[in-house]
Amino acid sequence: MKTRTRVTWSNVIKKHKVEPFKYLIPGSLQDIVSAVREAEKCGHRIRAVGSGHSYSDVAITDGHLVDMSQLCRQLELDKNKLLREHQEKFLVEVEGGITVEALNRKLDRQKLALINMGAIDEQTISGAIATGTHGAGRNLPALSGMVRSLVLVAAGGKIYRIEPRAGFTDPAQHNDSDIELIQDDGVFHSVVVSLGCTGIVYSYILEVRPRYWLYENRQPAKWSEVRRKLADGSMFDDYPITINGQQVKRPIRSLFIVVNPYERNGDHTCMVARTFEIEKFHFRTIRDRTRNILATIVSNIPVAYWITLLVVNYLPRFIPAALERSMTALKDDTYVNKSHKVLFQGFEYVASQGHGSEFAYNRYENTYLDVMNVIFAKVKQLSEKYNVYPSSAPTLRFVKASPMYLTPEHEMDVCYIGNPVLVKQKGASLILNEYQDIHLKAGGKPHWGKITNRLEGRTELIRKWYNKFETWRKVMLRFNPDRTFLNSFAERMRLDEP
Ligand SMILES: Cc1cc2nc3c(=O)[nH]c(=O)nc-3n(C[C@H](O)[C@H](O)[C@H](O)COP(=O)(O)OP(=O)(O)OC[C@H]3O[C@@H](n4cnc5c(N)ncnc54)[C@H](O)[C@@H]3O)c2cc1C
């Protein structure tokens, strides 16, 4: 195992830095075991980090920091060890440090694909799953919903294979004496989305699916109409798309809605991106083949970002019009590609100059639609009264309910409202605080990997939202009795307190 000292680690937006006693880069399961035992011997805390793409300090520890980057292999999955009913499924076993991007490439070579993913692919699979990273798709789970089994290194360096009660591995075939098999819903649903507090996850068995193709259609729309259709459910009705010159109505797989928070001509302009599953397109335009490459190049040119930042900070009154133009500029009737290429939004450089909060609401209640009105009023007040112009448009994404105890969509189909803000925008913290206060007042549940500072001091809300919090906490302390895997984020959220 590679060990380094005097390392300064920071998250991708450079907002949180830490100088751990030790920076460890394990290359095997046994390395993680040794790392945990050594930290315990020194009386230090220990925590794994993924790609540092969480905006909060959720990944930080000043004890021993475990860099997962070398644990990025696909493992050989022996299906004979699984219960018979699972043997025919499309499954892969991977080490936790593999990035979503590398996993997509590996799966594609095997003619497989992830069921869904978030808007970028730089996260590690373990980091993304630990905070409940989600994509869009009202009938699709977050990444955590694809986990069928995982290997965890917990207190004392003890290794567990953790699965739901119905089982996944055939207990009769589990003959590894170093790894204890636990098949228990309470444990499984606690450990998958655990913010790194239950130990270090070495590997996952993920359910995937055969490679598939997506068709994306992006259209500008008016919020008044989108709101009405979301309220009556017709926004999810089958939608006409053109395939091989023929118009056909297809079920919507996902909706991604971006809304200009500034009113123009008595309404708010939106961009609605719809995706549809289609059979492979034999004819794809040059633009279909190059959109991601171009988007990636353009969004990785820092000049574009710096120009945006200059406008945002020195000519803020142009922001409403710029956002309005961007809504219509994103119009795109047809984009067809392999699933992961359509799901990847291709804005890594620009996106990592932004941060934001994201809150989940019950999809069947209209609260989230009312919250949008409160956001519009707040943006108007901030800009007209205080000359503070939020620079990004709120987003709406829908995600299927999950059994995981600490994920915002726990047992509830949700709509996530995202509020991105450029990190270097003057007034960014003020804007984010105001957005968070709106959401917390309305009962929204925050995404753990995004900005959550306004939750501090209101942590009783966590107990109120998560009816299985106490079970989660007990499971967490079972694997982490000395609180070795906690950090200051977990302490501020009082995750170890009843
Ligand atoms: C540009 C950008 C776009 C984003 N888009 C989306 C999106 O579309 N949808 C969405 O839901 N989120 C999104 N996010 C948030 C991001 O997906 C999450 O914050 C995710 O957790 C980051 O993964 P990571 O690998 O960087 O993990 P890190 O941020 O490094 O770590 C996250 C957590 O995982 C824990 N962890 C990491 N590895 C392990 C392990 N092996 N065992 C135990 N715990 C571990 C860490 O301790 C920490 O608590 C985005 C973030 C950025 C910067």
C-alpha cells in the first residue's frame, strides 16, 4: 500500500481542504484491513474518499484518509455462488474506487450498461453510492438502487459481505472464512447510503442491463404550462418523437427541467429535456456522434468560464437575459447515442466551478411546485433589492423511491430541486443560504453530497424526515462502535446521537 504524509487534500471545488496524518492508497482488500487496524492503533479516525466531488466536507477526515483510486478493477464474479434466482441477471462486481466513467467503458465493452447515472461520470462508484447520487427518471432508482451486495471493512478490520435478507449469495456456497456474510434488510439498507460512517466499502455487486440507446429531445417551454402539466401528471404522458422520419409516441424515460428564475414577459422560460429508450438507430448524424466531444471540449475551456464569471460579477444585471438565451440555445430535437453518452452532460470543467444544494420533495404533492414560486420571489427580491443576481437556473429531476434508510427518496417518489451557483460568484454563500432556508422551511430533504450548512443546528429535522434513522444509527454504531469512521460533518449532523 502506498502511504504518504504531509499531503493536502481538497475537494473538487477547493472549498474544503485537509492535511491528514496519513494519506493511504490501498491496492487490495487486505490493504484496507491493515489501514483500518493501523488507524485504530494510533487512535486516529479513518475515512475513504472518492473523487472529492461532494461540495460539503462529507469526505474529509484529519485522521487517515484512504484514497480509493487504485481500487478500480472489475472482479471476477462467480455466479455459482449466488442463489439460483439471481444467476441469470446481468451483474458485475467492481471495486469501490472505479469511476462511473471507467465503469461505463468496461460495461460497454461487455455490451452492458448502467441502469442510470448522474449528470457527470467523474465520481467513484463508492463515493456516489455513499451520498445517494441520483440521475433522472421517475421509475428509475439512484445508483444505490443497483447495489445487490457489498463488501465492507469495519471496526477492527473485520470484513463483511452485506446483502438484503432475501439473500443474494447462496449461504451454502459462502466458504470464505475471512468474510462474514450478513443477510439482513436493516443492515443492508443502512450501509449502502452511509456517508462513509459504517466503514470502508471495498466492492459492490451491481445489477446492470444489456447495452441500450437513448433519444434525447430538448425543448423550451413556459413554466406556467409545465407547472400545470406536472400538477395534473400529464407531463409524463407519452410524447411524440421522430424515428426514421416517422412520428411515434413513446413513453418518457426521464425528464430534466431547467427553469429561468427571472420572469420574462409574465412567465418563466424552461428547457425541458426528455429521454426515451429506443432500439439502436442505424442512422446517426455527425452531430449525434460529436456532441459529447464538442460539449466536453467547450466546457473544458476555462476561458468560457472566466468570461461568464466576469459578467456574473461585474455586469450582473445581464444575467436574466443570458439565462433566457441559454434556455432557447439548448433546444435540440434529436440526440441519439448509447445510454451513458446521453446521460453524461459533458460540463465537467464548468460544472466543477459551481456548487449548490439540492432538495427532495414528494412527487405526488404540489409542495415542490409552490417552492419554485418562492424561489422566483426570492430571486426577484435578491436582484432588485440587493443587486445579487443568482447566476444559474434551478433544475427539477424525478427519482423513484428507495428502501435505503438515509437517502432523501426513502420510501417516496421524489422531485429533486437543484440550485446551482458559481463558487466564485460574489454573494454565492448568501444565495445558497437563502435557497436552503426556503427548502428547509418547506420540508425538502437535502442531498448529502451537496451544500447542507443550513441544516446545522436543525439536525432534529433528520430524525423527523428519516423514520428509520434510529435503526441506521444503531447499525452504524455496530460497525463503528468507537466512532473511528465518523468525521466533523457527521458530528455536526449529530449522526451518532439518538
Ligand atoms: C460537477 C458535479 C456534478 C454532480 N452531479 C450530480 C448528479 O447529477 N446527481 C447527484 O446526485 N449528485 C451529483 N453530484 C454530487 C456527487 O455525485 C456526490 O457528491 C458524490 O458523492 C461524489 O462522489 P465522489 O466519488 O467524488 O465521492 P466523495 O465526494 O469523495 O465522497 C463522498 C462520500 O463517500 C464516502 N466514500 C467514498 N468512498 C467510500 C468507500 N469506499 N467506502 C465508504 N465510504 C466512501 C466519503 O467518505 C464521503 O462521505 C455532482 C457533483 C459535482 C461536483
